[in-house]
Amino acid sequence: LRQDVVLAKGGTEMVLDAKYKILVPEDDDWKEGVSQSDMYQMVAYAIRRPCEELFLVYPISLEDYEEKEEGPIEFMVKDKFSGTDISIKVLKIPFYTTGAYHEPDIENALKASLKEAFDSLT
């Protein structure tokens, strides 16, 4: 297993794993479209490193990003071996557009969403 990005902040490591697929949640999907295999992968990273904060990063359209109202989705998983809680947050970052936006619009939204995401890291 090899994670995409590892960040260190205040002696704590955080793992980010970029996904190249669009989240498509069903109406009754409590995981908001996050696949079970993505969750298993993040838990494996948490146990291997060890690390308690992990982030799944998914692409979102600029239009959907501008309409979003909620912050990151967060799942808490209990590691029964170590007794620690593992936080898996889902970040949606604008990487593409379905409309007639100009490149600076996407670039500015990407910068703003990344800043918002990294500022929220503990």
C-alpha cells in the first residue's frame, strides 16, 4: 500500500489519498457514494503508519462546488486492536467544469477549496 500524500502538522501525520472518480451517492447511501474498498484502504493506511487522520479527495465540478453547503463528510472508525479512533474525511475539490467557465475560475476555486481543506486540518 502506498498513499498519495502524507502531511505532518504539529507532530501528527495526515494521509491524503486522491481518487479519480466522481462520487455518486444513492438516496439511501449513508456513505455518500464512498466505496467500501476506499474505506478499507484508508483503514489499512491508518493501521500501517499509524495515523488517526485520513482524507479521501474526490473531484467535483465547479458548479457543484459553488452549490455545496456542507463541510467535509467525516467517518469515524474504531481500531479495535489499538483502541484508537480513526477519522476519515471526504474532501470534494473542484477539478473540472460542465459549463462555460474560464480557466481562472476553476483555478481560483481549486485554490480556495484546497486552502479551506488544509486550514481545517487539526
